[in-house]
Amino acid sequence: MTSDLDLTNLQRFLAHLEPRDDEAAALARALLDAGHPVVEFWGPEQMDVWRLKIRSGEAVVRFGIERGFSDGVAVARDTESIAYDAFIPAGLVIFAWARALAVSFTMTDLEPGKVPLLPHGLWAIRWAGAGHLDTAERVYRAWWDSHWMKTIPGPRPRVDEAARRALIAEGLAAMEAAVNSS
């Protein structure tokens, strides 16, 4: 842990995160309990903004709250200055880990926020931080390049259900192919 961090409110943050995103809070606690160091923590700031970053090997895991809502969990390569858009949704890291290690895991759509963080999140993050972030980054690019936005139902005109299912299958196949490419 970096000595200049003020972790006074860390337990308060985790308790505040829990009712908003119980899996994110449990994953943060699991990382901390396993000895992974906090590299950034601040909050609460105006409009209920908090940020927690925990290092796991070569990876940094970001947790946060803004305006009372969880930011979800995201993972990025640990660099001096990490751009916000460098973070990969944890659901995609779990997908990459599961496919790379042939772990039984099903993802039925392209929304990584719907992927359960437990029970695999801790293992997937450790795997990514142990030299496998390139695989997670390839999966992220394949996901981003897929037509995933067209698969999200909503009031705006979208594709019909058969086309939506085809787009999801195409995206998942591209993500699976990305796991084994280099």
C-alpha cells in the first residue's frame, strides 16, 4: 500500500457500495483480503463521487460510485497514467479468462455488465494481472468492434430479434477467436 493514501473512509466506501453493487463490493473486499494493494482511493466528493483502485500484478482494478450509482468494475494495465477509456469491463476479463483456461462459463449476450462477478472475478483479475492483459485487451477490441450497440433493446429503432441474436452470436464468436489470436 502506498503510504500517502488516506484509507480512513475505505470501509465506509465499501459499505456504501454494497447496496448499490453487492458483487463489486464483495470483489473489492476479496482483493483487499488477498493482500492486493490500494493504489488510489478518494471520496466522498461532491455528488457522491468515490474512486478505489486496487493493483493485481500488472493490472489495476477500478471501483467507483458517482451520483449514488456504481461505476461497475473495470480492469486496465497498470501504467503511470491510465486513461479512462483504457479500462476493460470486468465481465470481459472474466470471459477472456474463462475461454483461455477452458473454465465452464456462459455469456449469452454482449453486455458485460450482466456478467456475474462472483465466483470468478478474483481469479480472472489475478490471471489478467499475471501477464494476460493482452488477451483481455484483444477480447475487448473484438467486443467493441462487434455491433453490440444494435443488440441492446430500447425505444430507438433497432434490429429485429432474429438479427439481434445473429449479431450477438457473431460478437461472441469474434471474442472467442480473439482469445486464441496473438
